[in-house]
Amino acid sequence: MISVNELAERIVGRRNILREDKPHLFEVYNSLVGKSKFIKKTENPNTTCGSCHKRVRTGFWKYYHFEHENKSKKLEFYGREGGGRITGFDYSPVYIKI
């Protein structure tokens, strides 16, 4: 399994996850179930559901932004995506490569 930082570096800036990165995303996401308040249940890696992919991607980035301790030095917080309170957890954080 690849690390959280390695996965973040591979998928940063992508709206759609590449076919070769999808299994890694689901593997890391499912390994964090119960360890993060943003990741409640395991997801099927064989799904073709677009909203499921978005939920996994959004949950991963929320975990990375709010809970992950050792963030990659190659990524920088850029802003937020979506509505919600600025101080709350209602938005999805956006990162860029530096």
C-alpha cells in the first residue's frame, strides 16, 4: 500500500482519478475507516458510480487537510471547493503541487 502523502502527490489537481490511481485511492481510503471522522464506511473499489468516487476523493482530502499529521512538503493548500462555513468541515480543501 502506498502512503497517504504519496497518494496525495499522485492525485493532486485531478478532477478525475486516473485508472491506475483508483485502486490506491480506495485502498488508502478503506484503511482509514474508523481512524477518521470523515471516513465512515468502506467503499467498493470496483464501483463505477461517479458520486462514490467523489465521496472517496473528498473524504480523502478532508482527512489529509484536517487530520493527517505529516503533510507532504511538495503540496500547498490552495483554497476550498464548495460551500459551507469557512470555519467548519463543510468544504473540500484544494491543494496544488509546488
